[in-house]
Amino acid sequence: MTTFVDLDVRPILRDGGEPFEQIMATVAELRPDQGLRLFATFKPTPLLHMLGSKGYTHDVRELGHDDWEVLFTPTGRTPASAAAVASTPDDDDVWPPPTISIDNRDLDPPEPMVRTLAALESLKEGEVLSALLCREPMFLLPELVERGHRWRGGFDADGTTYRLAVRIGSEPGSGA
């Protein structure tokens, strides 16, 4: 039986804030038998897709007066796309130093992803791009795999900077 952890982000949204990091931190702490009951001021369509790709179904209900309730329920299985992304950084090859280094920490989504993908277009097979980010690039990582690139990444010890290295691949969809 699924129990739900409540998260009300309506005050953050009404104050003009961005609750994405708080939502993802809450999801990361859920046990396998827990789901998320999210309260928001709008139907969070992009989040529905994102958590769906992480193995959650959703049930959306409009409460009225710009209030929404969304129940995210775990399906109990790991989605294939998550497994592919998780397996990509585990390569033991020695990588060359970065050809390009970019700092995306002061940009709001989706600019870091757009800027990173644009920079990758100028690199040749085997070259490496280094990027600094202020959050884990959840939408970017599957895109890198889809384009045939390899990546390594993680947060610094203080948890404020995500360091990403991307090595250009030759075959889109190969992940190698």
C-alpha cells in the first residue's frame, strides 16, 4: 500500500519562486512504498512527464481557485530510460582534457541545457566538454545518451556545483 508524503509548493509559486529543487529533493527521499502528494497553483505538466520517466504514475485533480493536487504513485519498476542514463557514466577510459569549458551556474532552465547542447555541436568525435551547473541536469542526460555521447558527472562535496563532462560519440543512440 502506498503512503503519500505531502508537499505544498503553492506559497513558493505565489511568491514568484521556483520549487523544482525542493520537489526533486522530496522525490529523492521517498521510500519505494511512498508516493508524493503535490499541491501547486497550476497543473505541472512538465513534472508529470519527468516523474513518469522516473517510474511514477500520476493522478491530477483541480481543487479550484488556482489550486491543484497531484498524486505521484510509484510503479515499482525502473524505467528503461533511467537504466540507460544510469549506466552511461561508468566507463573507465581515460578521457582527454576538455576542449571547451562552460559555466552555466547563473542560468535558469532550460538555458543550461540549450547552451550545453549548442556547445557540443562544435566538437569532434572524442573531444570533451566540461560544464558547471547549479543543479543535476535531469533532462540533459538522456538527451546526451540519445545523441551517442558519454558523460560523467556529480556534485562537488559541498553540493552546490554539478560538474559534467561530456565526451562526443560517433553514433546517435549508441551511448558509447
